[in-house]
Amino acid sequence: MIPVALQPEPENFDRDVRQRGSAWLAEHDIDPEAPPPKASKLPAYWQATNRQLWEAYEGVCAYLAIYFEWATGASSTDHFVAKSRHAGGAYEWSNYRLSCLGANRSKHAYDDVLDPIGLPENTFHLNLASGRIYPAPHLPDDLKHQATATIERLELDSPDLNTMRARHFARYLRGKDVDTLRELSPFVWHEARRQNLL
């Protein structure tokens, strides 16, 4: 995971998502600042801008920091503050994180994950040979604890993800195409640059 910059909301977002969501909550007498009675019953108006979310973040998962194609069907809109805890947040662009399905499922409604938006630089480090991820040694204890919890919650240190990251770096070494590494595997690119390996 690397820092992500919040992107501007699409022009149609207020009309197609926020206003429709706010009207539905008001119609059902649900306080937008409170947990809804049943989050699963909230209309999924955010789906109107799913593709725009993917485009705004250039197809890069906020949690895995890898590019994925829209055509794979792996895209999902993660509500960083879960819908089950904040009804109005279901319809706010600033609460959306572009996510691969696996990371979104792992995060679920838990609140022990660091937010990629506003994440301090170099919070996570990689062993580029093995793909292993770990909290940066220089972190203060509280941030190190949060980084460890994030790794565990999102299963960022799984064998499959480690293999993927190591493979991305090995492919870079074969062709030395820095631009492609940066586009397809931004976390690996970021770490390779930090370690002066580009």
C-alpha cells in the first residue's frame, strides 16, 4: 500500500449518487450521520459511477497498489467508512476507494485498516526478492501497530500476493521498463525506487 491522492468527484456524481442517496435516506427517516438499520438495504446508487472511480484512479487498487483492467470484472467500490456505520457515507465520493474484489472482501466493515488516502509516505516496505511486505522500521509504535493490523486484515502478506510482487520485480529486471512497472505495479516501483534499484 502506498499513499493515494483523493481524486475529484465526477460532474454527475452529485445528481446520480449523492442527491438520490440523500433523498432515499430522508424518505426512510434514516439519519445520514448514523448507522442505518440494515446497510444491505441501502440502494447501490454508487454503482452509477463505478467505472468513473476506476478511471479516476487509473485502474490502481488503493490497497494492493496494482493495476487491473476494467474488463476483468475485478473492480469494486470500497466504502472506507463502512455503510453499516455511516449511512450518508454510502453516497460520498470521498469515502470511496477503488479496490480489487479480494481486498474489499477482506476489509469488509472492519475499521482497523489504514486509509491509503492520507497514508504517510513509506509506511510499508517490501522485500523485492520475496515480495514480502512489512511495516517500515522507522515508524512510531502506534503507526507500526496500525500497519501490522492492516497487513493482517487485508492479507497483504499472503503467499499469492508475495509471489505476484516478486514476479513483477523479476519481470522488470528482465526488460528494465520503468514506465511499465510504475503503471502496472506502483508499490513495487515505489519500493524499487526507494531502494535505488531502478
